[in-house]
Amino acid sequence: MQMTKIFTKNDIKEAAAELKMGELVAFPTETVYGLGADATNEKAVKRVYLAKGRPSDNPLIVTVSSIKMVERFVGEISSDAKKLMEKFWPGSLTIILNIIPGSLSEAVTGGLKTAAFRMPNNQVTLNLISELDRPLVGPSANSSGKPSPTTAKHVFHDLEGKISGIVDDGPATVGVESTIIDMSTDVPTILRPGAVTPESLEETLGKMVISDKHKVKDQETPKAPGMKYKHYAPNAQVLIVKDNDWPEALKFAQENQDEIAVLATDDILSSTEVKLEYSLGQDEKSAAKNLFAGLRYFDDMPQVKYILAKEFLDDGLGMAYMNRLKKSSGNQFFNGDLVEN
Ligand code: TXA
Ligand code: MG
């Protein structure tokens, strides 16, 4: 066990010094908090897997503070990838590119010929990386399998004693992880939906992008290796509730008020009296921001057996929200008998 310090934006030099020594420091981004280690220090990178309990074939995002920093590992950046960086960075887009062989360790790439690059929209973290002058690996700073952390407190809950510090810059504003686009293939392919939409990517590139809906089976090597593992799972079973099913779902929650919690928007919550509730706010934007915090909120209540959670339209940020919610529920929906596949 080590002491986990809380750093603020005024402690960047100290946090960078820890990273230089091969220590782990969690950092804020606009999407979720990341678990940082010097991406060029293989030993430090290996400790990230250990701290998270993450399977070692699951590669890590390389978090940079400039486009120039990417060139160290990629050489010349293709004009399409450059367009995306110039349009969306700093911001919630992770770009997969072919790398110069050997420029990043296998601990970072999981043995792939590519790496995922991201420049987050958080000035404190950009300062931290600039101070270090090396990229940080940056998986979400949660225990593997748990909802991603959107506050420093969430990180502390999962990783206290396992990492040297957390840079606290308040709650994440987007709340779901970045869109991942694979630019190493002939046709640009979205591997994970996020705040940057397929439409805006197509508009910027002036060509079609495809979404990889291909379901990953255990045996094969998935496109984004992380996709095959259990994800975002709170202690209780999550059930997704379709709009039409709310009256019945709320009745159910009231009749079993100690065991059934409700994660929904204000309009739904204000129409009823349920004991255990967490607000997603008003719309898909606030829902994306509040989803992980809501799932984690009920983890502190061991009596909760089910979390009834609002479905949104699979569109824009709603697509990112539904992607996470479906994983956290194992794709289970509420019906009168409680569960439906
Ligand atoms: O918003 C985010 O992207 C956050 C913040 C902290 O930056 N990070 C994040 O990292 O979500 P992580 O490790 O939880 O998710 C990264 C995903 C994983 O599913 C991983 O398998 C995939 O990206 N990935 C990483 N490198 C890849 C590569 N070279 N090819 C395909 N997928 C890759
Ligand atoms: Mg993650």
C-alpha cells in the first residue's frame, strides 16, 4: 500500500516528478479520469495493468499534449488523421494510427502495430504532459469492470493505496469516454461511440466512416480489445427501461422500494415517489455526464438489487450513453416480469 496524494492544478510540478520516477498518477479529462503513467517507461506502464486489474492484452491510449508529440511515434501523420486532429483536438476523439515499429512498448500496444492517440480537452492535464514532455498512457482510472470515474473521489475509491496520486480538477464535463476512430484501415472505422459523432467525422473527412457493430466473441482478437470484457458493471443488476414501460417500472419500484433503485431524468422522477433515485438531469447530454456517477452511487447501498435506468434514442450523445448502459446491464431490459433479453 502507498499513500495516495490529492494534487490540484497548482501541484503539476510535483505530480510530474512522481510520473518521472515511474509512479502512477490519475489525471482529469473532459470525458472521464485517466490513470497516468509515463508511456515510454515500460515498467511504469505494466504497473497500470496491475493497479486496475486489467487484462494485459488490452492496449492503452497514448495521451498527448500536442500533435507534434504524436509524430515521435508515427512519423508523418496522414492528411486525413491530421484533419481530425486539427478539428477535434483537444477533445473527445481518440485516433488509432500505425506506429513506427518499436517506438512504443508492447505493454502499451498489446502487441498491435497500431496505437490509440488522444489529446484531452483539459488544460491541467495538458500542462502535466507538457511538463513531463512525454505522453501518458491513459486508461480510465477505475478498477477493471467497474463504471469509469468521473470525479477524483471515484478514482480514490477504486485505486487508493495503489497509485501515488490523483490530480483533482472537479467533475468531468462529458462523462463518457472518447469516440475511438481507427484510421489505420482503408475505411475509417468507429470502434467506440462518444461525444464526437459519426456525422461530424464524415463532414470533416469528406468521406464515409463506418461503425464497427461486429460483435466480439471470446476467441478472436477484437478490433478494440477492451470491448470483449465485462464493463461498467455496478453491484446491482441494471435493467434498461423503455419510455412506454415507465409507469409499470415505477409502480414496481414503489412496491419494492428498498431493493429497486431508479436512474432517470427529472421529468420521470418528479412524476412519482420512489425511495432510491438518482437524477440523470434533463436530456441525453446530462444523462451521459451523470450515468457513471449514478451507477456508482447505488454501489454504496448493498440492499439495492436492481437499477432501473432510462433508455435514450441511439443518436448523438444518446448513442454513447446507450452503448455504456447496454454493457452495464448485459443488455437486459425491464418488462413486467422484471427481465427481458
Ligand atoms: O475518454 C477516454 O478515452 C478515456 C480518458 C481517460 O482519456 N480513456 C479510456 O481508456 O477510455 P480505456 O483504456 O478505458 O479505453 C480505451 C479503449 C480500450 O477498449 C482499448 O482496447 C482500445 O481503446 N484501444 C487502445 N489501443 C488500441 C489500438 N491500438 N487498437 C484498437 N483499440 C485500441
Ligand atoms: Mg475503460
